[in-house]
Amino acid sequence: MNADSAKIEIEKLSKELNQHNQSYYVEDKSLISDFDFDQLLIKLQELEEKFPQWANDYSPTKRVGGDITKKFETVIHKYPMLSLSNTYSKEEIEDWVSRVKKMVEDDIEYVCELKYDGVAIGIQYIDGKLTQAITRGDGSKGENVTANVKTIRSIPLVLEGNYPNDFEIRGEIFFPLENFRKLNELKRESGEQEFANPRNTASGTLKMQDSKVVAQRGLDCFLYGVYGTGNLREGHFETVKKVADWGFKIPSEKLRYIEKTKSLDGVMDFIEFWSEKRQKLPFEIDGIVIKVNKYHKQEELGYTAKSPRWAISYKFKAERVETSLMNVTFQVGRTGAITPVANLKPVQLGGTTVQRASLYNADQIVKLDLHENDQVYVEKGGEIIPKIVGVNLTERSGNSRAINFIDKCPECDSLLKKKEGEVLHYCTNDKGCPTQLKGKIEHFIGRKAMDIDGLGAETVDNLFEVGLINNIADLYELTFDQVIEIERMADKSVNNLLSGLKMSKEISFPKVLFGLGIRFVGETVAKKLANSLKNIDALIEASFDSLIEIDEIGDKIAISIISHFEDEENIEIVQRLKGHGLTFEIEEIEGSSTKLKGLSFVVSGVFTKFSRTELKELIETNGGKNIGSISKKTSFVVAGEKMGPSKLKKASDLGVEILTEDQFIALLNE
Ligand code: IVH
């Protein structure tokens, strides 16, 4: 393809992808399968790599992230970001309505909206293109988080229709609860501390340096105000509807996310409705916002120093109940991490009976100054498990007892240890603590790892109790005669279990690796490691330096892998599993070879015969390794056109051989 036709193709693909994005993330309807969407995106990515002169900052390829922000630059807001005055009772809303009525003539329209519980953002569009996104900060200046905001798929990068040349749109970035729970599930699986609530996690995510990680987390955004457009329409409600034409996701009238009313009763009805129904929303809200609709009335009402007089928020009292804390018990996870759990006198909260609350870690108990038999306040956040937010000290009685964080494991009595820089305590008996051992086996047989048919937690428990299994390798040595002895195991279930184990030998290497339960090696990390190193021996032998060279593998993961395999017992388990025929290598792809084995490559610049992705694939299928940055140990730099001069200099300074595309092909054909 020549440059001219590439330009046309890039424009066509971008338009097509933008349209699919819009219908999926904004209009909630899908016109194409995920697979087909990804294929189009890959095609565009490759064309942009091959013809970088046509790549641009607003391309749909920006959605997957990749840009790194080392330091978020501070930017002054063109229009200060004010806050809303808060009220907590209906009487205060009545007072506000009377004040408004006194100040402006009657016949007032009110717009009721949800108060999304996330992070405020101001997004600037110039000539229909997203040019800058700034956090609220202190209201007069915020941080430039543009690269991260571009990955949020419901925010258009390029506008449609008849939009003004230069304006700013304001909204709230939030974590949809489904995505938040998924993220915590991943954290749990890799033995890491879970996030406490969606709002803080949304805020933390927005400030991450690597926009690729932001893209994976799945943030979303609702818009609630437009600035710098002049009055597009007579009122706020009509303007919000108008911006939908440019491609923005606006709150749904049908679902009652936004409503226009002329009466105080209408406002109260909206508040009433969401006070009851807010638990059913797929995202968190912390109140309702009421705005005077017509712009000329807003102007008449004006502003106080901090907030507009034409708007007010009604904040929900976080759904909170008081109950007594009976005691605290301690749970042991498969990694040995100890989680304190509060056992509560059962109480109704948000439509369910609550009797347990997570306390996360020892620091949390100290922070809350929690005592047994205290009256505690319990709230429900984005997580299924509610949390204790405070103690009613006026009710503290003589029978309250300070909670001593245990110093021994509740399951095996071994000493607990707090690792440096971590908040969690760990049981140190990872070889003998029954709960840890069973937890490791349960993790291995789980759906996302070996997915073994006919084997569940209860059977693992029984097999463990009678001493038939102690680790994951023991599973593959079970015989029919042994298992049939277990209570409630009939012939059929034993056969099921044994054939499930046999079939699991076909499970792919990344899943087996995930199943080994190495700390911080979750599903995605296992895939990365497997695809890069190809087999378990390479992983066992990998040095710290070679591990952190792999894309997305950082110090923490590398240290964890090394210490896992420093333990002879873990090596022995791998050897036994290998002996039983489990898959410990990536299956060979057609056209693969080991010609480049032991060689590492940095690919940079623009190529004519292959795209950069294709070149990297060629290196991996021929046994070589792609690394991100040039070091003394790099075997070759494959340099295309437009490779940065600083990289070229670094390569020659370090004496790393530089290959052109043709020289690389010659090397492959040697
Ligand atoms: S309107 C002049 N509408 O609440 C202020 N704000 O204290 C205009 N928020 O930081 C804000 N949902 O991020 C408005 N529907 C909504 C909102 C909303 C959430 C946040 C906003 C702001 C804070 C106001």
C-alpha cells in the first residue's frame, strides 16, 4: 500500500472504529463482535506504525493507552471549577427553593440529576478534537491527565455534528461497579490487598503513569456542564441533550438519571425515588444535584465565593446503621495473608442482613480504635462486604475489650510476620499451615487456572484431611481405590475427578503458571511471562534483570518469582507436575524456529517490509526476545527509518550492533 492510499484507509478505519465505539460505549448497543472490532483496531495500529506521518493524537488506537505521563503538569482552569453547596435534609432543599423563588420571578424549572461519586474533570475540545483534560485540583488549577482520559471510551476523541470551535465540557469520571469488582477479583487472585472503594480507586487510576493500565481498568464518565459555548439553548437540560449530538454520553431520561420539573414536589419525588433505588445503580452516587434550568435565571441568581446559587446538592446520608461488634476473627488466605473480620450482631442494611464486615488489616483496627462489644457504624460501599466506619463512643461500656491483633496464626499457631513496607500480617508457616495449603490447591483447581471437572473445595478439604493430598502435585498421584474411600464419593464421582485431572494435562501453559499461585502472578502476568519466556525452565532460571525487561513486569513481581523458585520444594512440585505430563511450555506456532534463541532485540523506528508488530512477532516466533530499552546486554537494535537519534547514540555508545530491516531479514535467513 502506498502512502496516499494508507491515508485514506487510516481515515476510513478511524471513522468506522469511532462509530463502533460510540454505539457501544455511549448508546449501549453493539453492532460488531469484540473480535471483529479488535481486528479493525489491529489493522489501524499496523497502518499507523507503517505510516506514522498519518498517525494522530485523536486516533481510536489511543483508547488502548501506551502513553506514559511521568509527571502530571499543573494547568490553570480557564473557568474555575466551583463546588456545590451541600444539604442533608429536605427542609434545606425547601429553604433553597424559597430563596430561589424570592430572587427570580416565578415559573421556575428545576433539573434534577444524580450526584455521581467520582472525580471531576474538565475536558477541552478545539476544532472538534479532545485537546486537554484537567482534574479539579484546588478549583483554580488542576493536573493534566489527558493521556489517561483519552482511554475512557465513552469520552469522544473527535466530535461529530455542529460543535463550537473551542469549549470545555465538565463531568465526573467514575468506576462502574462491575469493573471495580472485577479489578478486586484480580487483586484477590494474585494475593494483593484489595481496593477499598470505587471513588478513591477512580481517582488513583486517573493519576497512574501508564495509560495502558488505565485503559484496562474500564473507567466511565457522565457529563454535566458545558462552558465557553455561549448559550446553545435556553437552559441546562436542553443543552445536555444537545451535546449528545456531538457524541457525548449523557444521563438517560428514560432511566430517570435526569429529569426536568417545575415543582418542589417533583424535586422531592426525584430525591425520594433515588434514596430508595440507588443501591440498584451500576455505579455509586452520593446524592442528587438540583439546578435551576434557564440560563438567564442562573445569571440572575449568580454565585457566592465558592458555589453557584442556582444549584444545590442533596447528599444522602451514607446508608449507615449502628450495631454491636461481637468479636473479631482472623482469616488466613492462600498466601498466608491475615484478614481481620468483624462479626456483628445481625442488622438490616441496604436490603440485606449484614453480620460480617471486613476490617482489611491491623492498622484499620487501630485507626478506628475498635473494641469488642462496641456499638459500631456500618456502611455499604461499592463492595458486597460492608465496612465499619466508626465507633459510637458514647455507648462504650464497661464490657468493651480492646482488640489485640493476633501474633500467631489462628489455624496453625505459627508466628505471624509483617513484611517491610506492607500493611498485612502473614502466617510464616507456608509449608505446613493447613489453610494455606488447602487454599493453594483450591486456587490451582479454580476456574481460571486448571478448571478441573469433578473437583471442588469440599473434596479438596476431605482429601486433605485424610492426608491424601498436601500439595498440587499430589493430586495427580491419586488412585481410584484411595478416593473411593472418601465419604460421599461414589464410583461415578471418583471417575469424574480422575478424568478431570487427566484432561487438565492439556490446559495451556499460561493457566498452569497462574495455577502455581506465585504471589503477584495473576492471570495477565502469567500470560505475559509465558508468552515471553516460552517455558517453565526459562522462568525458573530467569534473573531479576531479565524478568524486569519483560513488558509490564516490575520489581515486585520479579522478586516474588525469584523467591518462589529459590524454594527447592516449589521446584520439586514443578518437576513432579512435569513428570505427570502437565503443559509447561507454549505450543510452537507454525513457522517457528529457535534461530534467534538467546538473542535480545530492541525494535525501533518505521519499517517498509513489515510493521513493527510483525517484526516483533517474527523475533518471538524464532526464539528471540523483545525488550523495551537498550542496554549493554542487548544483542541487536533493529533500526527503521525515523528512529530517534538519542536511541541510535545510546546503541553506538554501548557498542550494540545496529541492524537495518534487510540485515535483520538476512540474519533470519542465515
Ligand atoms: S454540577 C458549579 N452536577 O460534585 C458546580 N456536579 O461539589 C457545578 N458532581 O466537584 C457542578 N455529579 O464533580 C454537578 N450532576 C452533577 C454532579 C456534580 C457529581 C460533583 C462535581 C463537583 C462536586 C460539586
